[in-house]
Amino acid sequence: MVCEMMRTYHLFVIRKEYYDLYNDNSALLYKALSSLFKVKLNNYSFGLSIYKQLCEPIEISYLSDYLNYRFRLKKNRHKYLVVNDARKETSLIFLKPSHITVYTNVNFPHVLNLFYLYQRRIFVVDIENQDYFWIKDYKKPMF
């Protein structure tokens, strides 16, 4: 039995002023955002202040409506399963006001293109694989 690899991508909408600042220095932005996943409960306010300084909230209702329309999916508490048989891609999307999490079985999921249409100032972080990129640099041909 072959075990498929699973990647976890966290998508953050970066505020305009910080997008301009970090556009050419993604490594520093990656370090700041990845530190949010290591914040201990007693330092929660510190992590929250970093998040609020760098990021904008996600418009959950807007994205939910689009995903429901595009894939004719019924939402399950802002969780979506997107299966693309042609590309052998399966992705589970969790929409949260703070960020979007995408669990996928492929390295470069085409489902990320949907979020490029939503906002081009999205910074994508894969903590486990120490990978990061701007969604605008990722854009691939649609399905």
C-alpha cells in the first residue's frame, strides 16, 4: 500500500503596508508567521498582536458563497472537500477569520488558484516543510 503525502498550507492575507515591506523579503515574513504556531498560551496576547499587525481578517462569508457556487458544495462549518480526479488531487479546506488551512495530497494543489482570485496579497506557509510563497507567484492555469 502506497501512503500518499499530505501537505498543510496556511494562507494569510497580509496588510497592504506589510505586503509592500515584505514582498521582496519573504523569509522574514515566514519567520514571523511561523512563530504564531509556536506561541504558548501564556504568550497568546503577543502572538495575537503579531497577527493583527501583519494580517487582515478573511471574509469567510464571501469565500463560502464562492466555494458553494463554484463546486456546488454544502458547507460543513466552513470546511470544504475538493476532489479533482483528473489531477488526482484531494484537498480539505478550512476557512477561519484568521487564516485558511488547506490539507492536500499533492505538492502544488491547483485549488490554491481559487484564493488567488480572492486576494493577491496572500502569503502561504507550510510550517512542517519550511516552505512559503506569495500566492501571486504561485498562480497556475485553472482546472
